[in-house]
Amino acid sequence: MIGEEVLKNITVLYVEDESLLQEGTTETLELFDINVICAQNGEDGLSTYRLMQDKIDLVLTDIKMPKLNGIDMIKSIREINKEIPVIITTAHQETNFLMKSIELNINAYVLKPIDIYKLKDTLIKAMESKVLKDKLRKKNQELELAIQEIEKKQKLMEVQSRFAAMGEMIAMIAHQWRQPLASIGTVSFNLKNKLLSGKYDLETKEGRFEQTEFFNKKLDDIEGYVQNLTNTIDDFRNFFKSDKIITKTKIENTIKNSIKMINKDFQTNDININFDFKSKSDVNIYENEMAHVFINILKNAQEKLLEKQSNREIKIITEDIEDSVKIEIKDNGGGIDKENMSLIFEPYFSTKKEKNGTGIGLYMSKVIVENNHKGKLLVSNTTEGACFTIVLNTLV
Ligand SMILES: Nc1ncnc2c1ncn2[C@@H]1O[C@H](COP(=O)(O)OP(=O)(O)OP(=O)(O)O)[C@@H](O)[C@H]1O
Ligand SMILES: [Mg+2]
């Protein structure tokens, strides 16, 4: 809103002790569709402002008035509202007064006798800046709200992703534990059987030695399996901790550690992983976060590969390119449908809804790589399947 329009329906508090002047000016202001509230002196002006501050858009005031002068009235009004536009009508041009009006951040002053066109222009200018300021303030508030909303969503997704990761972790631990638990079961069954069968000889030294050997060997086996169970828990605990520690490492170490988590699943499903680790550089990364990225991508590849019967392959290549390390993860699962290509990094986009896919795996991976590591996560299709490319800057 600019020009005369800005004066339509605004409310002006007009403080003036000369009633004839006040009447005349008020009549003219009303011709411009301005609502005018009149007060006869500073004290009256201040109390009217206090009562009607929500309605008043601008204060127009004389200086020399009985009871409370214009300057002191404005001082008090400014304590209530620092921003309200104020225009002074004055016959004075003394420096003292001008200094005070600068201090009080007066928008403008109009000399008496009032030239009504000049007053109108001054009112327009003062109101335009108020409207612009109000607009700006409103836009800022809207922006702040929008940012808060985005932050809230992001937090929610992080929580969701952690839950999903935890669920996955439990499934993976269960997978890794199945075999050692079964082995412990077998060993203890054998021990019990041996005892029940009574086929042992405790009479001779050799017999006792043989029994001790047998029991020792079995107990060692159990200890080995228990150690295996403990290691699995430790591996997972380290990787699913949320501590934000930067680690300087070769990316192949993180990849190998991530694969440890899902290896059992891959073996069971006959998925072959080939490595070609050519990168020699170190990268500074949040290792746990990057492990999530690799697990997300590898899990997606696995899910796609399970759609085919045989020849399930994943290839991981790392190489140094200038100041970066490039990691490519390729599968031969057929690739991503063209129409989904631009959507897969969107939060909640999933083609696995019926299998409870949340669709935040790749979104979180992108946030981790691009926001938290200032890298790049890209996707393309090869003739055989999908190819995810991660680029990490070695200088960061
Ligand atoms: N290697 C791949 N081959 C083919 N399509 C893929 C591949 N990786 C991802 N996609 C597609 O991208 C979509 C989004 O993946 P994303 O990991 O974000 O979610 P999701 O796997 O569906 O669910 P979840 O949150 O459980 O991971 C998938 O639903 C799938 O359609
Ligand atoms: Mg996924």
C-alpha cells in the first residue's frame, strides 16, 4: 500500500490547544478519510493515547500547550510505544526544540500556519514507513514461525529415524545372535547328554583326563560364543550411540564396520559384496552418522535385490578425486524408476509402504552427508541397477 491509499481509515490522535485551528484541520483530514481523535493539551493527549493506543496509528501534535507540553507528552507516549509515528505542528524553529525532537525520533514537523497539502504529504510519508515496518515485522514473524516449524519437523524425523534405526538394530542383533545361541544350546545339550549317558570313566587317571578335556573344550566353546554375543552388542552400541565426535579415518574402515552389522543378513540372502578401496585419504567424519548412511543405502539395495532370484551383487568403490573422497555403492537390482528419481530423497517418500517403509532413510542420509558433513549424496541408474555416490571433502 503506497500513496494516498495509506491514509484511508487510519486513526490520528490530534493534540492542539487552539480550537479553531483544530476544528479546521480536523475537517480537512476527515476529507482524506482519516479518523481524527482530538485532545486539547498534552495531559489530555497522553490519557487519550493510554486509553485508545490500540486504535491510534499516528500522533499529530502541537508543542506549546497548557498542562503538559507536546515534547513531554511524546516522551511519555514513546515509553509506551517506541514506533508510533509522530508529526509535530509548530511555529518554533529553535535549535533546542529541534534537538529534543531528534532525540525523540519524531518523524516530521509541519510549520504553522499549516499548509494542508504539505501536511497530507507528511502524513503519507510517515504512514508509509509505518506500513512498511509493520509488513516487515509481520514477514519476520511468519519466517520465524516457518523456521520453527521446519526445525520441529526435522527433530521429529530425527527421532523417527532413531526409532527405525533401533528397530533395525534389534532385528540385526537377533539375526547375529541366532547362530551363537543355537550353538550354546547344542553344547549344553551335549554336556547334559554326556552326564546322563553315564559313559565316562572316572576310575582311571586317563578316563578322568579325557572327561576333563571334554568338559573344558565344551566350556571354552560356550565362552567363545558368549564372547561373540558380547562383541555384537558392543559393535552395535558403538554404532548407534548419538555422540557427536569427529573422527579422522579412512572411509573404508567405516564402510567395513557398517557391513559387520548387516553381513549376516547379506550371507543369508546370498548377496555378494565386492570392494574396490582405492582411496588413500583420511576424512573427518561423524563415524556413527556415516555408518547409518551406509547401512541405509545397503539395506535399500538389499531390499531391491531380494526381488530377484539370483546373482545379487553390490559393489563399493572408493577413490580420491582432488580434495575429495568419492564413494560409489552400486547394486544390480534393476535401479530406481525414472519417475521416482527426483523423489527418493524427499521425506516420507517410499515405494515400500506395504512393507512399512517409512521413507526417511535416504532423507536422513542426505541431511547427514550434505548438512552435517558438507558433502554430496547423489543417485543415478547404471545399466544394471542403482548407484549412490557420496562425495566427502578431505579438507573439512
Ligand atoms: N538401491 C535402490 N534401488 C531401487 N530403488 C531404491 C534404492 N534405494 C532406494 N530406492 C527407492 O527410494 C525410496 C526411498 O528410500 P528410503 O530409504 O528413503 O525409504 P524406504 O527404504 O522406502 O523406507 P525406510 O525408511 O524403511 O528406509 C525407496 O522406497 C525405493 O523406492
Ligand atoms: Mg530405506
